[in-house]
Amino acid sequence: YDGVNQPYTFDAVISNPTYSMRWNNKERSDDPRFSGYERLPPKSDYAFILHSLYHLNETGTMAIVLPEGVLFRGLNERNIRKTLIDENYLDCVIRLPENLLYYTRISVVVLVFKKNKSNSDVLFIDAINEYESFRGGNKLTSIDKIINTYKNRCDIDEFSHLATVDEIRENEYNLNLPRYVDTFEGMPPVDIDDFLNEIEDIEEEIKEIDAKLEEYNKQLNLF
């Protein structure tokens, strides 16, 4: 095909394709866009990843927006994900808040790919909590923080982590963000003295209520 067997390549590829659709992958084994990955993509997500990557030149950068499932789904997608990581194409994973896009309420991820990486690590940025709510949806905040973190490729507590390939292999090529960035907000510490004083106050209130009930019962001759 024109543009396939003789591909056009670009310095930058940006894509926000249709999510998780079944596609006809029959008779695609000889398609150069999908060869070299052991398995054919069962859904459109990885088909678009491989198609876009095929048209990226050797010094370019690619960013694609997809549902979180691409990070951890198994079988054929896991095999493709493994090849992309072993070939050192994946540069960064950014998780965005839910209800950010007008056409879906789900949380999505941005995957950044490069073919000429000088490093072998993968940066994970979890921006799941970086938003402001407004009528009709959420608005992404801390954009400068996300960009600077990507440029500096640094670890930030509860926000980002620079993972080695060995870490990813230990996780069996599962890229789910909570495996790399801990954004869990624990319970705030409890002041024991305040807690005990609160219990005493409640007990006193119970005694007062019991005394009032007993008085009412006497007035009503219930006992």
C-alpha cells in the first residue's frame, strides 16, 4: 500500500484514536506495521500504537492518548507491550484524571514513544489527582509540573517515578501506575487524647439522655 510499504515518516506523531474497538486483524501478518511483534493486536488500541510508531522517524517523538487498559491487559497485548519495552521505545506513561475529556468519563493515559532513546528507563507520572472540578467535567491542573517532571525525569513523592527496565520486568511488563507511583492517601493520624475526651463527652451525653428518658417515663406512668 502507498504509505505502508513505502511509509511516510514524521518528526512528531500525536494521536487520540478510537478506544478499544475490535478490528479485523485477519491477513495482517505480512503488514509491515504489525510485523516483528509476535502477535497481532486484538483491539484497535495497540493497532493504532503500532501504526503510529511505524510512521515515526528515527529521531521523532510520539504521544498517544488511550484507556488505562493498555497498561495491563494480557495475552497478545502483553506480548506487544513486552516487545515495545525491550526495544526501548516507551519513554513515558502519564495517567490523567477521569472526566477530563468531553467524550468519555474514564481516566486515560498518555504514552510517549521514541525510537532513539539514549536512556533505558521509563518515566511514570501519575496526575490522577491534578484537577479542578467544574460543571460538566474536570480541568487538568499542574500542567507545568507535569512538563517539568517529564523534562527532568525525576522521582517526586506520590507523583512520579523513574523505573528501570528491570523493575518493569519484575512486574511482568504490567505498567499499571499504582505499581510504580503510590498516590494512596492514608488516614490522618489520630490524637488519642482528643479521641478519649470525645468518648467521655459522648458518655456524659448518654447519661443525660438516659436521665431525661427516665423522667419522661415517670411522668407518663409507663413503668
